[in-house]
Amino acid sequence: MAGREIEQLIQILAKLPGLGPRSARRAALDLLQKREARLVPLIAALERAAERVALCRECGNLDSENPCALCADPARDRKTICVVEEVADLWALERSGAYRGLYHVLGGVLSALDGIGPTDLDIGGLLRRIGVPSHVKEVILALGATVDGQTTAHYLADRLAHSGVAVSRLAQGVPVGGELDYLDEGTLSAALKARQLV
Amino acid sequence: MAGREIEQLIQILAKLPGLGPRSARRAALDLLQKREARLVPLIAALERAAERVALCRECGNLDSENPCALCADPARDRKTICVVEEVADLWALERSGAYRGLYHVLGGVLSALDGIGPTDLDIGGLLRRIGVPSHVKEVILALGATVDGQTTAHYLADRLAHSGVAVSRLAQGVPVGGELDYLDEGTLSAALKARQLV
């Protein structure tokens, strides 16, 4: 029905996260029907990104500068490193506007099931950046509240135990706007344990 | 946080149907992190499509051949033309495998609200293809069961009234797999009116 070029485009689009075969077909059709408004700018943006964007050699962020704009920003607090699993987590924290230190992207978490060990993550790079003796005062472990995320946090806390650097993790509790009725027991129990005087 | 090239890519992806700002960000990240597996093939597929795919001059389908593979297929019944709003509708009918005639893509439907009149649609092309006297036996109006779709169907039926060509429309009724309980009154009423002896 549709030509081979269209089918190939749909297949590649369908592999993107958040797109399935049906939405990939709609996206392909939209691109082909709005050639000047959609297809041409998308090709140009992808080519520019392919040419210029790379992993920051310091922290693992994706940026067109290297070191990235965050690592190069003299206004950021260089005594704090926030460890995240993926670049997407770094972006999410930046959107919050609540953090002004540096980051370190591990590139995943330890996982016995998926066969991911310490050497598969950028833990060596993190330890090198912290250094001995260290100018870093605090490492914040901003890893997911999953079993693998917490295993990785424990592992890193162990590795940093004698470095003289403070190691912290994100608070667990009721999400802002969250209704208690809809929260799982684990979150409620964590929020209760970490309750604070007002 | 993310470089200008990444932000531009996210903005363009977010305009595609089915993608919002959040899924566009995830898609961009996936593309940039899997450069060889995702980004490079997507650029190549988009460039091939931009270069080769065009509207079929006969029916308005999108294809890399012109006339398209459907119009050029000698096995298809050239005495029947199925009129659809958009290329997506043509593809949906082709997936059903239930139709073996030719198509005609109008490029939309009449809409007083959106200011779309007969000259904004490819009605002239349809009438030329049908011709007088016509070798076409039947025109199937496969337009949406919306107010605008049905207005357009009425308009086309009027224009074809004296052409000697049979004009039909898709049956309305209970969708296959549909539970009566979840159907709207209009569908139930149409299904009841068009009930068939078994």
C-alpha cells in the first residue's frame, strides 16, 4: 500500500519511546504531508544534533559543548556532585531549579537480573572526579526508589565511606499534590518515618 | 541545561501527532544516546522519503511511484472508486484487505466552521476521473460518520446524481468486537435501522 520508503520510516519511528506502530504511522504521514513545515526542519535538526551533540567528558550529560554548559558554568557549586542514573534524570532535576551543583551520570544502575555490574557504570569516573583528598564536600545519590536504584546507592555509599565526603540521598515521602488515598504503603511508611516537626 | 540543538530537536518532535513535550524529550534522548542504531537510520529514512515520496497525481495517495502502486496495479478493479478524506483513511482501508478498487483522496471534508468549501478539496479531480460518459460503475463514499463527513457525502452524491454512476456509502452499525453497552445511541439507532435478516 504505502511505498517501501514510507514503511521503513514508520518502522524506525515506531522504535522511539512513546511511539507505537499506530502513532508512528500518523507521525510519518504528518511529516510527508507537511514537507516544508515538518520534514525538512526535522532532518535539519537531527543532522545538527548528530554533528554537534556528544556526551560531556566530565559528567556524562548530553550537550553541544564539551565539557557541557553545566560543568563549564562558573556559577555552579563545584563542591557538590549529584549522581543520577540517566541524562533524563539530570534534565528532570534541572527543570526543578532546586539544584545548583554538578552532576554525574552513571549510565544505569547495578542489576543482577540484567547482568549489570560496577564496571558497566561510570563509577570509576565518579571516584576520579571526587579524588583523594577531595575538594568535594557532598555527593547526593539521586537514584530511583527501585530495588536496583537502592542497591546501587548502597554500593556507592560503601565505596565513598572512607573518602571524607558526605553522602546523602533524596528524601522519600508524599509527592507534592499527592493524595494519601492513592499512595502505596511503602511511600506512606517512608513518609511517616521521615516525618518532621512543624 | 540541554544545548540549543537538543531543545530545537525536542520542539520539532513535539509537534508530531501523538507526541507531546514529555515524549518528545524522551524520543530525543533515545535518538542521541543510540546514535548508530536510531539517529543515523532515522536521518537516512527521512531523507529517502523526502526525496522520493510524493502525492499520486491520479488519486492523491502518498507513494514513491507516480502514479502510485495502487493506481498502477493492473489487478485492481478500475470501475470502482472509493472516496476518502485523507491518506490515512486509504491506508486503513488497505489494511482491512476488503477493497480491491481504486481510491480518491479528497484532502479533507467540507466545513463551514473551518471555511473549507468545495474548491479546497480535490472534487474537480474526482469528477475528471469519473468522466462523462463514465467507465466507472460505482463511487463508494468512505467518509467519516461526522457532521462534516456526512455533509460532504451528501454534496458529492448530489454532484454525481446524474452521472449514471452508482453512489454508495459505508454501512453504519455495531463495530466488530463492540459491546452494545458501550456504544452511543446514534450508533445503536443506525444499527437497528439497518438490521438484516439472518
